[in-house]
Amino acid sequence: MELMEYQGLVLAYFLILTAIFVSMHQKAGLEKQLFYGSIRAFVQLMVMGYLLLFIFNLKEFHYLILTLLIMAVVSGQMSAKRGEGVPDAFRIATGGIIIGSSVSLGILVAFGIIETEPRFIIPLGGMIVGNSMYASSLSLNRISSELKARRMEIEVALSLGATSRQAADRSLRETVKSAMIPSIDSMRTVGLIHLPGMMSGLLLAGASPIEAVKFQLIVVYMLTSAVSITCMCVSLFAYRKFFTKNHQLVFISSPDLSNRKGRMSKSQK
Amino acid sequence: MDEKIIIENVCQEKGVKILDNISAKVYDGEIFSIFGPSGSGKTTLLRLINRLDEKTSGHIYLDGVDIDEMDVITLRRRVGMVFQLPALLPGKVYQNILFGPGLFDRSKRDDTALALRYLKLVGLDEELLDRDGETLSVGQQQRVSIARALANEPGVILMDEPTSALDLTATLKIEELIKRLNRELKVTIVIVTHNIEQAVRVSDRSMLIVRGRKIEEGKTKDMLKNPKEELTEEFISGHLEEVR
Ligand SMILES: Nc1ncnc2c1ncn2[C@@H]1O[C@H](COP(=O)(O)OP(=O)(O)OP(=O)(O)O)[C@@H](O)[C@H]1O
Ligand SMILES: [Mg+2]
């Protein structure tokens, strides 16, 4: 790519110098952060670039799967941090992300919509996993606060003979709803308010606008499906942790649960 | 008289001892009150009877069957519960009343005739049926939650301080309702109260618990007139509060 000679990259770095100048002029005191931030971005992206180059050269399918799995586990870990108070958050998040991502990516591959080449699978997989992670965090966070807030309501339902699932029904519904709304909103506004980065990238790389749009649509549908599956799985896995097999709500603050949490975080380390 | 509920050496521990070796009997068709100072373990004991919580040791029998051997859903349908605060479920009054029956028979979810029957049974007006639960007074809400528990046709209803959010007039009316339901439906009622006068007004027999221990069990009037234990006397004279 002629556009991106290293020479050009060095010249582009002058842009950061202008930002440093602005910071100095306005006494914002951000010079150091700007400097280190720009170096960090450089290093991270270069590492990523060479890593991708390496992965793209591994033509074997199982390496692709392995890469995707690693992405899922890492984002599962990130997401679990948002789910403090949910026992087994790491396993739940990772499981949900893996299921959501593989179903939607799997459908695309199975129907032959995208090829199983690293240059498709890796970036798409990254997007899917990233969005699933976001959905998983939202779900984990929401389900525990829903159950907590609806404690009375849930115990009333249980006392009337509801199963844990029936008693948690409203909490589950609210959780899935709140976790899906961001992606529905972004589906509705795509092209109106923002041009997605990926589409801009395709246009820059010389694809025709219609080609770019088609691809973008596939991506939007794929992400929406991944997000919905992930948040459904995560909330269904997570709510169970708050109930015993005898349909008893385990109080979030009770010693039982915090012990379990303690044990889990230890075993994770 | 048959024993409806037998409580046998029940202990509950959660870091600290909450219930210590409680045994008691509740007879079929009676109103039985559990009274005692705040924090003595009354709510805890009640929640063990329909297994909203798990006991540490001991046995509870319903109609002679160990509740641990029963399906927990079946148990809860046979043992209704009225909580301290009414806690109506989001939605209309009739949806609240029909929640229990609707869990097992979808067609009953909109059976307003059924809902109306229970609404009238607890002395509420027909026009409340379609109202949003939140728009009711606390006393009305508590009646709805009694109707909601009754709609499962339980043999026993557990009530945890059902009048603590009400003023005296409303309290007396609910007490009347409790006695009437007990008489008309032959439903056994276990009522928790920290108020000895309420225990006397509504219940045939009572048990006093203090610090998780049973102090005395017997006919409520006898306990009041001739307390066998010193702690009972203390509680009656109002010198036993906040023991924890
Ligand atoms: N999950 C729990 N973990 C630890 N202690 C608990 C738990 N639940 C209840 N307790 C303790 O057990 C004791 C009995 O509580 P319980 O709610 O049964 O009292 P009570 O007799 O119903 O009091 P009140 O009249 O105030 O409602 C209290 O000291 C309470 O702090
Ligand atoms: Mg209580």
C-alpha cells in the first residue's frame, strides 16, 4: 500500500505535535499523556499488525479457531469484572460470548456468506467477540441488580409456587431488553448518524459504496444476532446462581454467596 | 384434633445461631401465633415452614409428611404466605390474585370470575379488580395479598406480622378477616406478631420465642393469665424488647 509508507507515518506524527502544542498553549498539562499515549498506540497497533500477519499466514483452520477462542476468553475475563457479585461470572461470560459468537459466525460461514479465510474471520470475529463482550457485561451487571431490586417480588412469586425461572422472569426480560437496546439503536441509526469504521475502511481501500454497504449490512445483522444470543445465554446462566435447586433465592449479601465468590476469585488466580 | 404442622428440633444457623432446637405443634384448623421480641427468629422460623430458607437441622412435618421429602413447589402451594409488607406484584389486582392459579393453568390467568370470588372473600369491592396494585391503600394491598395466597387453596397460611404497616382500625379489621377466613375456609393460620395483644385477640394457641429459643407454648389466654416462665411474664409486662 503506497498510502502508508513509513515515511508518511513519521510525517503524520506531526499531527500529535500540534495536539501537544495546543495542550501547552492552553496549559492543559496533557503533553506527557499525549506523548506516551501516541507511543503506546504505535506499539500496540504494530504488535497487532505483526500478530495478524502471523495469524493470516497460518492457513490452518484450527489456528483460526484457537485465535477466536483466546479472544473470547480474554473478553470473558474483562466482562466478568463488570459482573462482580455474580458467582462464576468468568465462566458465564466466556460461555455466553463463545455461544453468541460461534452461532452467528457459524451461520455466516455455513451459508457461505463469508469465506473461512483469516482476513475475513479474524476481523469479523474480533467485532463479534467485542460486541458480545459488551452485551455480556451489560447482562451480568443488570441481572444482579434486577434480582436484588425485585427480591420481595421474587419471594412472593416463589411462595405462590413459582419456580426460580418463573420468579425471575421479569428480571430476565428486563435484562435482555436493556442489553439489546444499544445494538438495536445502532442498527437503526447506522448510516444516518455515523458511518461505521469498517465501511469507511472499505471505501478507503477502494471498494465500491454498494459493496461496502452490503458488507456493512452483513456485519450489522451478524452483530445483532451475536449480541442477542450472548445476552440471553449470559442472563440465563447467571440468574441460576442466585437460586438453590429448591427454588430459594440466595440473598446477595448473605455469607454463603460471598464465600462462594471468594473461593471463585481465588481459584481464578 | 389432628396435627397440621409438627416442628421438631429445628435449628437454624447462619454464622450465628438463629434458631435453637425449636419444637412445636400446630393443630388443624387453629390459629397459632408465634410471638416474641424483635430479632428473636420469628420470621426465620416461618420461612423454614414453606422452605423459602433451608434449616440447618431438625424436621418439619406437614400433614405427617416431612417437608424435605415433598416437592417444594407442591409444599408452597399447600402452605401460603403473607408477608409483612404487602408486596403486590406489578400489574392489576386481578393479575395478583390469579398469579398462583395461573402458574399451573394458563387459562386461569384471565379468569376474572375466580379473582372476583377471592376479592369478595377478603372484603374488597369489585371495582378494585381492574385497578393497578400500586393505587391501593396499604390495608387494601394487604387484603389483596391475602386473597392472592388463598387463591392457591392452601391448607395453611403463614402470616408474617401482616398488620405491622397498618393503623389500629385497619389492624382490627384485618384481624377480623383472619378469624373469619379461618372459620369459613377451615384454613390453618400461623401468624407472627410481636404484639401480645394481637396474639390474644386472634389466636387459639401461641408460642413465645426469645433469642431463637422456645420459651413457652400453649393456649394463648392461659399463657397470658398464668405464664409458666419468667421470660413470658417479662414479655407480657413489656420488659422484654430488643434482646439481640
Ligand atoms: N441471612 C442471615 N444471616 C445472618 N443473620 C440473619 C440472617 N437472617 C436473619 N438473621 C438474624 O437472625 C435473627 C432473627 O431474625 P428474624 O428476622 O427471624 O427475627 P424476627 O423475630 O422476625 O424479628 P422482627 O420482629 O424484627 O421481624 C436476627 O438477629 C437476624 O439478624
Ligand atoms: Mg420478622
